[in-house]
Amino acid sequence: MQTFAVHPFEAPENAQSIRSDLRAFLAQHQPDKDPVLRANCWTEFDPAFSQALGAAGYLGMLWPSQYGGHERLPLERYIVLEELLAAGAPVGAHWIADRQTGPLLLRYGTEEQREKYLPGFAAGTMYACIGLSEPGSGSDLASVRSSARKTDAGWVLSGQKVWTTGAHISHAMLALMRSEESSERQSGLSQFLIDLDLPGITIRPIIDMFGTHHFNEVFFDDVLVPHGALVGKEGEGWKQATAELALERSGPERYLSSHALLAAVIDSLGPDASAEVTATIGRLVSEMWTLRQMSMSVAAKLASGVDPVVEASIVKDLGNTFEQEMPLAIQAVLDADLADGSDLSRLLATLLQVSPSFSLRGGTREILRGIIARGLGLR
Amino acid sequence: MQTFAVHPFEAPENAQSIRSDLRAFLAQHQPDKDPVLRANCWTEFDPAFSQALGAAGYLGMLWPSQYGGHERLPLERYIVLEELLAAGAPVGAHWIADRQTGPLLLRYGTEEQREKYLPGFAAGTMYACIGLSEPGSGSDLASVRSSARKTDAGWVLSGQKVWTTGAHISHAMLALMRSEESSERQSGLSQFLIDLDLPGITIRPIIDMFGTHHFNEVFFDDVLVPHGALVGKEGEGWKQATAELALERSGPERYLSSHALLAAVIDSLGPDASAEVTATIGRLVSEMWTLRQMSMSVAAKLASGVDPVVEASIVKDLGNTFEQEMPLAIQAVLDADLADGSDLSRLLATLLQVSPSFSLRGGTREILRGIIARGLGLR
Amino acid sequence: MSENREQLAEMADGLFAGLRGGEFDTFQTQIGEAGFGLLLVPESSEGFGGDWGDLATVMRLAGKHALAWPLGEHILAARLLHDAGRHADALTLLAGESSIPWGREAGDVLVERDGQILLVSGEVSAGESPAGEPRDMVAYDWDRAVPLGIEADLFGLIAFLRVCQTAGALDAALELAIEHTGQREQFGRPLSKFQSVQQSIALLAVEAAAANCAAQGAAAALDRFGHGGDARFEIGAAKLRSNIAIKVGAALAHQVHGAIGFTQDYPLHELTRRMMGWRSEGGNDAYWSARLGAQTLEWGGQGLWDQITRRTDPG
Amino acid sequence: MSENREQLAEMADGLFAGLRGGEFDTFQTQIGEAGFGLLLVPESSEGFGGDWGDLATVMRLAGKHALAWPLGEHILAARLLHDAGRHADALTLLAGESSIPWGREAGDVLVERDGQILLVSGEVSAGESPAGEPRDMVAYDWDRAVPLGIEADLFGLIAFLRVCQTAGALDAALELAIEHTGQREQFGRPLSKFQSVQQSIALLAVEAAAANCAAQGAAAALDRFGHGGDARFEIGAAKLRSNIAIKVGAALAHQVHGAIGFTQDYPLHELTRRMMGWRSEGGNDAYWSARLGAQTLEWGGQGLWDQITRRTDPG
């Protein structure tokens, strides 16, 4: 048995030039960014940055050129993601459109849908969000109660989605709706791509514990969408949404989203750091290096056309744990007054607060371990 | 809410003289013991030592003098246990008789049973073992299939017990048997105190991974025991056995059973140890000190007549975790070739091997946490 | 718990619960009126005459209710001023490290410098703790500092406060976790019925228990050895343990809560964000593990056990 | 995996499985006949011509089957002797630290002293590893030592062997855990159906995966940077991570097995006891974390990322 069959990452020959081009781009577009914003960069919305990134060809990298894509190789895109995350670039605005919504449209969408959305996604000017969770659903994503009723004029949507990241800056939501009346659980669900400026849609902020606005509640009050808003097949929504979630598996974001803190701490220390701090850095670097090996192996496997469900869940679980523990490990050894106002203290304080949420990313710990257990044949 | 209501440990006024007496006793009886035998001392059988301990009045300390006991206070006994364990004294032979079987006989036994066994237990010359687990039962202790059939001549016992610690050096086994035919689960069970030299009893060693013999399988092949072997009430065996297990809750063995390793490492280091080793010692001492506070609070609560089920399970869980991690934490920082033959290396190597078993002591981790969850009202 | 302490706890519990979400100035009035500032001042000087166990009880409740007021620093300052034969008019706080909670509100501050305890004030630069509470740097005016001629381990005392607050905050987080998972259903049954949720909450209870016992142990040592520094071993052991408890406990509390735990409206973050800051205050893990380790190596292997037992045995 | 490597793996898997429970001398004959000793010797010198990835594959299988023979030490010694233009008659082993597995069986030993690699023999005092395997101290006869005039990072190479063995041993422990919990019933259903058991096994799989990826990453670095010491960063990172994997994984494997896992007849201890010893061989956590930390601080924050990427990018 080898649970994690290691797949060699054959880096593209132009890897170094991809990196140096991107680093130059970042130096130009993020010259004096507040370090605190580089922490947990993956959730940081910066439309201007996303647009610049799109203009430079770093979005929709794998998509056909007819939709504004750049027809690059999967591992070229992987390198771009690595660099963006390691640099703490604010990738939150376009993240879902580029990672999930776009690829899903290429797989299940109509020609009309592709033409309408993909060029904007690739340009970094249009953003998307995911409508899965509903009040009280928690991890039970199949307990969908929001409904879609078919009429001659189109579909009429009613209900409520919650914890929708970025709905307030997004142009469209890919939502899972119950399209067959009194169907249950996974059956009778369909996906709709909904323009969020339609009448009857209300977006209310959910303010998080720092007073910032990432999450939203989105209410649908008899919203009429055209028939063309249905994505894929009617009644196949669960299967498609599962495939959409699987697209979360592609990237290095599980262990690099708060790399900025590690880099900042290292720079603050210098070679005469205390033995305890030095050892802690060594431990974190060992974990980070190993996670990179694992993440690259998953990326390589995906690029070769295999969907490594178990391996990807393993990387997510371990990556979440790593990023959750990193700020606490640093706090345990760093001699710093967190209220001293320095960049490092602010960065550390921010990540200390956010870090407990990392074990909820991409499915809670229990769900990820459940997927692994299923892959091992235990359930 | 305060899950662990801290109960102050009012140490007896003579605490220091109890300690110095016992330390003198140990210096006399264990002058040049191999340090390796001090590791995990709680499972080390040494009948000669147990007998000396009994002669000195350190066994049956709380029992009435008519049964050979010494009518001391519970917290006096607690101090004796602390000292024995901290010194790594080989307490395995008498441990169960002194901690569980004796107290259970005082609670449920007949006068005849008390007179027959307690003086020997208190003298350290008679030992007892516990017959609960059966093949395939695992943590499901109510799945008892061994049977007791009542006849005019007495009870006839058939079946098999397994994982019986010390059966091969014990005089008697307190066994849980199904005394009502075709009863199920917790009902229809009774406890019997069985002399292990009776005909029809076969004791087979289970050799552990070090090649040593602690565990046994015990077979009962139509063993006739007198009616007087029934302990307590017929059919009340489950309740009584649960009370017997609760007596596990009294002592400091969960965090002190491998204290010898910590002491040996400290002595090997001296004040100019490396920063990493020093910090590890500091962390271990903090955990150990805290566990002592917790254990003393449980002991004080027990002494005041309350049975702190949740608190005791918390100490067991935390103590098991502490003792499991201690050798690994030391190994992580100690610059030692484990094959160099030194006392410290041998001690560390031994505990590294045993340590994974610590999470099975006194109920597995899941069971202990289940007890805590029940105490919190979750189940 | 003694009857006196029970009354004290009841009063503090009620008062702090009522203060939640209120204003600093109201707090000051109400806490002052209730006499908490004089908790450690002897009855002969019209104080409450409490001991360190009483302070632990009060600070545990302050932690439980996420009290947004520098109560511990104020109680300690009042006691030390009394030790020095003085009395405070304005709000005096004790400072154990460079930044001080609500330093901007303080009249004077008690600080240690070159081994002396000084009463001093200075210019405040506003800052904030990871929980978003005021925590200010003060540029002291050393020329006007008044030496008090007393001995006290200020840094250790701050550590002690944080241990006690952590004990209360973890118990409160546990209570929220039990309540939340009992109410929320998933897959048709309450979250609290899932084995993995139960195991996580049990582990949270274990950590809360460790912090509570550590706080009591440290209080007992202060009662026995005084606040001059002789209780440093117990305070350090307790602070290190409570730092671990925060690390494990805060993550578990959030884990069983899911997304709701991170919203502004749900009270969990009032506990966890504060605790995250406390891990760095009064000494982080590296600070105390180095000191405890060095002390232990000085005692030696048998000496460790001798000391640990002697320090709790009578006589 | 390349076709060559697949064949190699198949051969090693079969051979090592068959050797279980056998005798040292038999092993030597059979392993020798299969040509494993010459794994890293070029084909031009009648070796197998394997690379470091091939060695990782073989050592992983040695770990999986708890091979009681110093295969890795022998393969490395044969390669280094070849680098020096020599050939071994008797069993030659590579020594990275003071004690050597099966030192008593070795003719000569390759040792580093004062920066030189020497071929030397000496008087053996028998010892044993925590797993009860021979692991002997050798008092070298330095006067008769032969300098080989080559460069190699012996200590790092031993670390690499242990990482690879750990990868295999953890996968084998995982396999046992899955098998055991699928067969054993409790409360009327297989252990593997309990959520907490599933979560524990999943976590064991995570640790096994980390060790396997670390081993591959270190092998790739050796293939790229050679065995003179330039791959130390990756070897160290892998060894440190695999030490953690042992700590977590061995405990989990035993936990889900319960008592049976500690019996002599059940094969789990053959894996876990060995792994416990490996944590101390080729550098423990403190050794590598200090070195990795120092290296990282020298590189700096951006430098760390530059180096990590440059070391795997082409060119």
C-alpha cells in the first residue's frame, strides 16, 4: 500500500523566467503594501490588482484563447499561483472565478455562458462567488432548501444562501438550487449562474470578528433568471457542485496563504537569533518544504489527468494544520510585545486571530479526514 | 460552568515525615536497582519488594486493623503512592489487590472473603488480578461470554479471559461472569473471586513485544468454586465491576509511572545543557506540576467522599498523553546514541517502546473522552 | 470554596456579566463602588482583605466575562501602594512589560526599573492588543519617578493574572461550545451527538481543567510564598501550561463552532482573541520554559521532586 | 515510476517479504545474489546503475518489510568504494555515527574523520537498538585506516536511509491498521466503522504521506546535487519531517490496534520499534531543526523562497 503515490513534478523549462516575470510584475504593482495585508492573502479583495493581473495574462491561463484565455500548461499556472501566494498578493477578488467558476463553465456551461463570463473572468474584471451553504446546513451541503421553479419566462429562484465569500464584490453567483419540488438530499438539485444585479436579490454583509466584510447572506425573493442561467443538466447539480469543489484541489494555497508571516519573521531575526527561535524556524521550514513536495505531486497528478482525491485531501488537512499552528509556534518563541505597533507584531497579531479559522477551509477537519478514510476503504 | 472544580488538597501535617520514612525505606530496599526497571514501574512485579512494603505498613493503609489494615487517612496513602511512583519502585505485584480488589471486598465482600484475603493483600504476600476482557471484546467490556452455572456444590465456571495482567503471579482473580443463562449485555453478570490454583484453570502467557510476560490468557474449564466465591449480589456484577474500575481513579500513577526517566535525564544534563534541552525540561516540568495539582485535587475530592468521575477521567487522559509524549520529547532534543549502553540511553529506549501503550491505560483515549463528554451532558 | 469567597464570586459574576458591552467609564465607577480595587488591601486599612486565591477567583470571572477593563493591574497596584504606605487617587495600574492595557486611562503606573519598584507617569502612545483592546506604550518620565521601597515580582504577577483570566475564558468557551453543539443540527441530529464533536469538546474541557488547576496552584504558591518573587516556579509552570491550553483550546472551540464562531455577533471571539494576546503577555512559552528548565536543572532530578513536594507539604 | 524502477521494486518487495523472520547469513547470501549491494554502482562497472530515487524505492520496501539487515549502509559503502576506485570483498558498511547496525558482521567500515572518508576496521562492542537489533560500537584502529580521497556526507546519507525506511514502515503500519480494524468487531460492528477510528487512521495516512513525499523530495535533491553534502537542506527537512511522522504515526497505529499491537506475535512492533530508534539516528529533531533554522536565517525571508524554488526549477 502506498496511500500517497508520489507523482514527479516535471517543472516546465521556463519555470525560472515565469517566476522572474511575475516577481517583476509584483514589484511594480505592490511596491509598498502594508505587510498585514499580505497575511492570509488569499481572502484579500483588490479588484485593481486582479485587473492588472488579468491584463498581464495571469488569469484564465489554461483556457482557450477564444474566451480570453492563454492556453498555458497546468504546471505553468501552478508556478504562477505559488509565486502569488508566497508574495502575499491580494488574490481574493478573482480567486473563485479563476479557480472554480471558469473551469466549471468550460466543462458544463453553454457556449453562451462561456462567451458571457469567461473573458471577464480572464481579464480580472468580473468575479464570481459560490452559493452552497444555507442557514443551518453546516457541513451538510445537500440540505438545500432554496428553490428554482421553472416557468415559461425562465426560472424563479427563492431562498437564502449564507457564508457567501465575496458576494458583495461579485458579478455572478454559481448557486445550487432545488429545482425539483419535494425532492430530497442530493437529488433534484441544479446549478444556476445568477447575475447578482437582478431584481429580487438582496446581499447583506456578515461582519467577521475583526469588523471586516468577507462573508454575506444572499436572499432570493422570486428572482427571475433566464432559462440560459441553468448550468449543465437539470437535476445534475449535486454532481456538478462536487466537481466544482474538487477544483479546490489544484493549488498550493493550503500551505502558502500566510507565507508572508514566515518570511517577515525570518527577516526580523538575522543569523544571531536565539536557539529556540532558530529551531522553530527550522521546524516550520521542514513542514513547509514537505508540504510543497506534496502539493507539487498533487498538481502533477492533476496535470496528467488524474484526480487525486485522497492525496489532495491529505495536503489540505496538513496544510490547514500547518498554517493554523505557524503563528502560534512563532508567538511561543518570539520575544515581542504584540502591541508595539511594528509590522511584524501587527502581522503576527492578525494571523493569531485568523488562524483558528484555517481548520474550516475547504471542508472541516472531520470532513477532510472522512474523505481520506473513504479513500482508504474504511467507509 | 467550571468542569474541574478545584478541591484544595489539605496535606496531612505529617506529610514530610511520611515522605522521609518512605525514602529511607526505599534507600534500604532498592539501593542499586537497574534504572531501566524504574521506568514504567507500575507494571514491574517484585514480590519480595511488595512483601517488604506490606511489612512496613504501606499496604492496605486505609483498611480496618482487624483485616491487617492500618486505618490511615486517604491523603496519607496518596503521599505514599506519590513517593513510590516518583522513586520508580516496583509496585506491580500488589498494585491491583491494594488499589482495587481489597477496597471492593470491603464494600461488597462477605466477612469470610475479607478474612481470607485482606490480611494477605495488606501483607504484600497475596496478589490479585482482574478478569474483565475476553477475546474479541476490546473496549466493549459488557460482551462477557464466560459463564457461571449454579449447582449444589457451588458455581461451575467456563470460558476465557484475556489480557489479564499478572494472573501468573496472582493468587486470586476477581472475574466478571455471565451467571444468568442467555442474559444480555450488562444484565445477568456476577463477580467471583477465584483462587487461581483450582483445578480446571489454565494460565497461558501472552508475551509482549519485548519478550516479557505481563499479560495472560486464563481458561476456565468447568472450574468448581464454592458458593462463597460469589462477591456481592448475584446479577449485580456489572455495577460492582464499574465501581471496581472507578477505584482506578484514586492515584497519581497516570503521570508519575515513568518519572524515573525525567529525573534521570535531568541528572544527566547539569546546568550547562543546551537551550533546546533546557526548554524541553521546562515544558515537561510545567506539565508534570500541573498534573500534580490536578491529581491532588481529585484525591482530595475522593477523600471528602465525592467520586469525581469527570475530573478523574480528565487527569487520566492528560496523564496518559503526558507520559506518552515525554520520552519522544526527550529523544527529540537529547544528543545521545541510544545504543551506547548507558543507563540513560537504555531507560529512554525502553520507554520509547512502551510509550505508545500508555494511551490504552485505564480505558482508551476515546473511552475516557466519552466519559468526559457524558459528564458534560453531551451524551 | 470558603463562604466569603463564594459571596465574592457571586458578586463579581453578576457585576462583570452586567458590564458586558458597556463603556470604560461606567466600568470604573461600578467596579470602584463594588470595592474590587481594594480586594488585596487588608481589612485593617478598609480593604477587602482578600488573599491570592480570592484574586484568582475574581480574575477567572473577569476572563469568563471578557471584562474590558484593567482590573487585575488595578488591584495589584492598589495592594503594592498599600504595601508602600500609600494610597492612589487616580486609577493606578501595574506595568509588567513595555505596553500596558488601557495605559491611556492611568494616572500613575507602577513599574520595575533596575530592581526598584517606582511610581511614575509618562506620555502615552496608543496601541492595541490582538483583541483590539487599548494597550499602550508609555514613555516614562523617570525624573519624576517615586521609588516605593517595596519588593514585588511585577512580571510574575502579570503572568498570574493572565493564567487566571485564561482559566475563566476557557471555561466560558467550553460552555459556548456545549450550548452551540446542543442546539445546532446537522444531518438530522444535534452536532453534540457526533462522536468527533464529543471528542473535541472533551479535549477542550481537559485544557480548561488544566488551566483552572494551574491557576489555583499558582494562587496557593502566592499565598504561601508571597508576591516578592518566591512563587516564580509555580507562576511560571502555570503560565506555560496555560499558554498551551490557549493554543489547543482556542482552536478546538472554533473548530466545533464552525463559521459562526468567527462572526462579530457571536461572543466566542471575545474570549479567543483575548486569550491569543495573553499568550504573549507575562512571558511566552520560550520565556518560561527556559526559566523553569534552568531552575529544574539546578535542583537536579531528585531535587525536583523534593522541591515540588516540599513546596506543598505543611511546615 | 519508470519501468526499470518498477521491476526493481517488484524484486525487492518479493525478496524482503520472503526474508521476514529469517537469519542474517541467509539474508546476506540472497541479497548479495540479487545484486542489491551494487544498486548505486554504475552499469559500466557491472553494477545496477541506479539513482537515488531507486535507492529510496528499495529502502522504502526494506522499511515496509522490517528488513533485519544493514542494506542501506552496505549499498552506500559499495558506491563510495566504487567512487574511490575500490571494491569490497567482505561486507563493508557505512558509519554515520558512533554505533553501527550489525557492526559485528562488518569487515570494514567507512567513516568520516577530520573531514576525510576513511576505510577502517576495529574492535566491536556489542550493543542493540531500541528495536533489539544489533547495533554495535566500534573502537576503530585509526593507525590502519585508509583514506579514500572522496567526498561524501555520511551522516546525511544515513539520515536519508532512515527517511526512506520510515516512509515504508508507516505505510505498512497503515496497512495493518486498516486490516485489523476491518476485521475486529466491537459493539457489533467493525472497528473501522467508528468515526473516531476512521479519523485516527486518516491521520496516520496523512503522516505516512508526508514521510513518503519527504523521502522522494530528498532523493530528487540527491539526484540533482550529488551526495557530497549539497543536498543537506532537503535531507534535513525530510529527516525532521519524518521524525515527526514517526512520533504521530506510531502512536496512532498502536492506538487503533489496542492491546494486540503490543504482543510479540503481531507484526506491528517490528515496524514501530524500529521507527522509534530511527528518530535518533541520522540526527534527531534538535539536530536538524537547528541546522535548517540557521540555513534559513542565512538565506533570509525572500531568500528562502528563492532557494526552495530554484532548487527544484530546471536550469
